[in-house]
Amino acid sequence: WVDYNGHVHESRYLQLFADATDALLGELGVDADYLAAVASYFTVETHLSHLRQLEAGDRVHVTTQVLDSDEKRLHVFHVLLCEGEDDPVATAEQMLLHVSAETGRVFPAAPTVASRIAEIGDAHSAIEPPRQAGRLAAGRDPGGAGGAAEKLPWPLWKVARSVPSTTPNRWMTSARL
């Protein structure tokens, strides 16, 4: 977990975010039976921002906000926080695609999963999306002429919740490094 500088290795940040995505998927009903018989969500894009360092022994948790979805896509934003602190350690924005277990192709989510995502969205639609959401990597110019980076092309609906925690409006997983 710790690199040669005495800090948590950068790959472990992604592992913590992946664990948070798995916790969210479990809450959506994407369990072992669903994975075997229906489909799974595959992460197809991740934007990580390392904002400060973690060290061995730090207690952390991840909050997850669902930014958008449709029948085949799930767009989420994770925030990694140290216990007792408000400033993020890192963030990750991810796009996931729902992929059929039978064909290996992108496939609509089952109605039970889609309705759970909609339920979360309806319950938390007033939550402001993170200001970092939709940003491109620094130095990248999508217009080719020095223009500002554009927002991602899909609309955002704002949602957050918690995976078993005492706070009912956030998805949360915890770990000790």
C-alpha cells in the first residue's frame, strides 16, 4: 500500500474508488446472481485527481454521487476523504457501461436496477454536482485553438447516498490504510 516515498501508492486510490463503485452497484441490485445471469457494469473511463497525500494508518472513506444515467450508462463521481476532515484527498469521475453477461455487448439494465438508480436520483436531485465534474485533463484543448475545456455532453442529475452509514444522504465505504 505504501510507495518508496512513504505515501500510499497511487494505484490504491483507484482501488478505493473501485471498492466504492462495487458498494454502489451492490445497493443497486447488481449482485452475484445478477452478474451471472444478466449483466455487469464495466468502467470505461476514469478521471482521477490526486489532491494531497495519504500515509499508512490514515482512516478514509469514499462518498459517491451518481451524476447521470440512462438504460446503458452510469456516470459517478467519488470523493476520498480522511476521517474527520472535510477537504478531499482525491476525486474520481467514472463512466460505466452496462454489459450483457451473455453477449458481452452493451445492454440495457434490468428494470429493477434502472428503477433503483431512478429512485436515488429522485431522492437526491437537489444536491449540487461537484465543481470538478466534467472537466478534462489539464492542458488538453478540445477546440484546438486555445479555447476552454467544455463540459461533458450528457446532462447531470445530482444524487448522493450512503452505503451503510449514519448519514442517510451519502454512499459511503470506509477503509483503514
